[in-house]
Amino acid sequence: MPSPTFFRPDERVCLFIDGANLYAASRYLGFDVDYREMLGFFRERCNLMRAYYYSAVLDTEEYSPLKPLTDWLAYNGYSLVTKTAREFTDANGRRRIKGNMDIELAIDMLELAPHMDHAVLFSGDADFRRLVEAVQRRGVRVSVVSSVRTQPPLVGDELRRQCDHFIELADIAPDFTRRQIEPRPRGTPARGQADSHGGLTE
């Protein structure tokens, strides 16, 4: 768990949550996130300015398993950033929904850099390494929340080396866990839920 002094009470902090990535990580580690408790966890430790949650949604009349969550987040303290996902059929003939939110997250973090002291990125995607470096050059500290408790680890080595502080998700999860679930092997996202690449499985 991060030391009590790592999050300074007076520093301006923003959370940047890659929704699909966090969902996949929590499934692999065997818990569900209580997003109300997550806000409380950070508000107790720092001056939390914004908590951004990024998610791609399918623009159809069908019921989306993500809609109850995204609706709740939008009304309960999170800044929800969404875009329409793209539907396609993969090589195995399975229906997939693809919606990568990396660009949206990167733009927001760069634009907010002059107005925050500390960015907390919930993602292990190594593609964010250059983003983290760019934000650090603007004087912002960057923490990455992901996990090395799985095989293979969920966080890319390049990203972990670049960030100022790596926070093991499994260490802080007890502070905002809704209920324990059976850990899921890597590569098998829950049916009808987001996979680690921002898609949905059907």
C-alpha cells in the first residue's frame, strides 16, 4: 500500500481510469471495484480534483452491461468520457466490440497537466509510457495503478519504469472492494463484459 506521506493532502490530484483495463485487472485479481469507496479512498489522502473514467459504449438498442455502471459514475462524482465502439467479427467468428480510449485519455492528461500536481493512471498499458514521460516533463508526478501479482504481470515493464510510483492494485483493493469473486485466468474476460483491450465479449 502507498505510504501515508506519498499522497500529499494539499497536492492537486486527478485520476485517469482506463475502464476496460481496470475491469480486466480486477477480474484477474478476484474482486469487484466499489467506485464510491474508491473516491473516498483518494479524497482522504489528497486534494482530488477530478476522477475521469474512460469507456467505449456500443451505440445500439441492445442492452449494454456497461450502461448501469457508466450511468452511475456520471451522477456520482466521476467525469465520464465515452465514445461509440465498433462492432466486428474476429478470426474465430466471435462477435467483438472494439473501442480504444487511449487517445482521449492522453489528450485529457496533457491538457490538465498545468493544473494538477499528481496524475494517477489506472492502466498497465505500456503504450502510455510516452504520455507519462510527457506529463512528467511538465512537472507532474505520475503514479500507475496496476498489478504484478498475475502471470504474466498486467503492467508493462516500460510503463512501470517510467512512472514516479507504481501502486500494486491488489494492495489497495481492500479499501474499495465491493465483493470478492473467483480470480479469472488471464485471457478469459467475463461473458458480456469489457476485455483488457477495451472490447466486449459475447
